Amino acid sequence: MNTIVKCLYVFVGITIVGFYSYSAYYGRALWEDPVQKNTEYKGNRVYGGYGNRFNHK
Amino acid sequence: MATVSLSSFPQKETVECPHCHSSIVLYDPRGSEFCACSFCQSHLQFIDEVPKKVGSFSAPRSKALIPLGAEGVLKGTTFKVIAFLEKEENAQYGWREYLLYNYEKGYATLSEFDGHWNVIYGNNFLPKLDKVLYGNDYIMYDDVEYRLFHKYNPKVVSLSGELDWDIKKEFLQVSEFIAPPFIISREKGREKHSHADHYRGEYLEPKEIAAAFGLDPAGFPPQTGIVSNQPSATGDQWLWSFRAALLMLLAIFVVQFFLVVTKPEKVVFNESLELAYDPQKGVNEFKPVMSPSFELMDESASLDLEMTASVTNNWLEATIVLVNEKTNQTWEVTKGVEFYEGVEGGEHWTEGSRSTAVLLSEIPAGTYHLNVYPASDSPLSNSMSVKITANEVIWRNIFAALIVLSILPLIAFVRVRHFEQKRWSNSNYSPYNQ
């Protein structure tokens, strides 16, 4: 493994550690659950509760 | 026996070949008992210091890269090349050996196969070789395990130079055990109770040999294939990347531990909300509920929002809106719980869960409340509870860092494995065939 790859890996690694530290401190998830921001609830939704019931008698 | 315990190389002497009358130079005239004439390939034995022909060898197939009489310092020891041998196994493949003579300790060997070199020492250099321990397909030497790689019966094809034993009468069974960059050869006569000798070889790069004997490495044969004890460059790469990744992961865990202590997780909201069915709003719809207010003190935090409802053979779904009372910023999530159970074929079964959770990211400090819009299949559903925990460990971030940091070590590991599989493809004792 040449020095360039090693340096690049160390750089990427330190960036990851730094970004992780920032995210952990500010409570930031790298990928979020489905959340709608600054919307007004309009009541137009599709219920998800029907699915499993068809699997059982 | 080779002359040893001297302070310098003995004076060379010249003898005449009794067969072709050519001059033969001896570099250890007192110690060498046999030699071969470089011109007629006669095998000569010194009887009362007079050379007598006792046989002959084939003509060498190749020229010695290191000339007889060349002096060099290899691994800190001064050697003189006194013989060049060509050997083969079952006429399938051959290799070359250079007998090295040191005036203090005696013989060592340089071997070359497909451009790969080994320097090989016996117990005159490594006394611990007499204490090799045997296991099943491995041996232990100096607390290192050497794995069985190959067994063969070498045959001497040609000889130039001198030595102190009758190599023509040498019929050996050789077992090779490897722990790259080292190899241990166990040499045993074909007689049932013959003594076994051990030799340890160390892989050397051609440039080391060339530097030791003052030769031009460009004249050395190119390396082809992978030999048994060739060190794996990818092995070092894997070790380096594995250690680097481990260090970075350790740093991540240290950071996380520090934050767990200085910014601990805390429950900021934990309430049971009463629900009321609203037939005017439509099937399944309940009246909206507004929760009491609660405070988020940290500058910015993750929130784990857990919703629980005591549903049985039913479902409950709610759109929950987190509202910042000062800025009117909102975060809207829709989550549902469903839980079913029953008995089928005499067995009790359950499916689903009565609770579910969602992670909200980077929620700023402030006063908040929840607007909850429930819906359920059962108009009798009358409560649900919501619990909000701030500053929970975000495991998905740790897993993401782990995955990214593991990429290079994983690639290096695959390359190491590929290299080792190629190495062991030349062996009948490969662990990769099992």
C-alpha cells in the first residue's frame, strides 16, 4: 500500500471521526427517519394498519 | 568437515583434475572432501589429499549468477561462494543452490527458484534448530508455528565447486514447513531410522543478494509466480489498515463515551394521552390531542420518540407533530402500531408490536408540545402513550462509521486471502482445499 493511499485513508478516517463527533454532539443522524418538516397536518394519510390483518384468520 | 573457527578465509589452492587436467581452485582446501571439475564435470574425492574421480555430473544447465570464490556479507556474516549446484524434483522443476562458506561457522546455502531467493542456515548458525517440535502437519520452532507445505525428494543434477560430503550418495526425503518469510526444511535419509536435520531459510529480495556480493541486480532472473515462503506485501497492508481502522473506531467510542457522560440521555416527555373516537371525521378517525408543553434544554439534540398503545388484534396509527412554541417549526411523523395474536393448530401466535419509535435529528432547544392525530380500527381505543428521550446514542451513525472505515481493511483482507490461496495452490497441504 503506497503512502498516498495511507495518507488518504488517514485523512478520510480523521474526517469521519470529526464528522461523527459533530453529529453526536448536535444529535444529528446521518440518515433520518421519514419526517416532514414545517408542514401543516392535512389529514390526508393512508392507514398502514391493514396489511398484517389479511395474513391471519 | 568444512574448516571452521578461523579468523579469516583459508588460502585458496589449486589442484589438477585427474581426468581432464584442468585446474580446479579450492577455497577451503583442508575442509573440502569432494569437488567437481567445472570443465569435464568429474566428481572428485580427495583421498590422502589426492583427487580421485569417483563419478561425474551432468553439465550445468545455467551459468552461476554468483561466481565461485565471490565474497559477500549477507545478514552480517561474511561468506565465500564455494559451490554451485543444480537440483530438481522428478525432472518436473529445478532450482539452483550456492554453497556459502564462512570461516567461523561453516556452511550456509543460497537457493534460487523462479527468481526467488532464500538464505538457508543449519544448526551451525541456529542451534535452536535441534529443538524443533512436531505437530500434525506443522512444526514449532522458536515459538512460531510452521505449516507443512511440501514433501519431495531432491536430485542433484550438476555441481561446480567443492563441499565436505559426498552429495552423490545423498538421497533425501525433504519436508518443507512455512511461516513466511521463513521456511524450515526437514531433511531425512531414506533409511527408516536415519537422523533428521533441520534448516531454516529466509526469503530475500534479489537486490539484497546483489548488494551482498557486489553484483548488478539487473542480471538476476525475473521473479515469476509465488513461492512457498514469499512474504505477502498485502499482509502488511491488511495489518496496517486494520490497525488504523481500529484506532479510528476507538476514537469514535471515546468521543461517544465522553458525550454519554457530559450530555447524558434524559426523558423529556412521557405522557399517556386520552383518545376519543370522532365519527364525524370519518371511519377510524379520532379527535386530535394536544399534549402538555415540555422543554428541551440542550442546544441541539436527537429525540427518540416512542409511541405505545395497548392494541390487541387491532391497529392504531397516529400522526404526531412536534411543534416549537416559539418559532412554530414543526416535525411531523406518522407511525402505527399493530398487534395480533391467536391460537392456530393448538399453538399461540403473536405478530406485530404494541410500540414503535422514530428518531428526530438535530432538534434545537426550546419549548415544545405535540399535536397528535390518532386513528384506529377500533372506536374503543382510548389511550396511547408517547415517550421522548433526548440525547440517545445514535447507533446508526456508529454503524455508518464502522462500515466506511472497514472498506479499506476489507479490500486488503480479500487481497491477502487471494495471495494466500495462490501461494497454497502450489501445495498438497493447502488449508484452502478443506
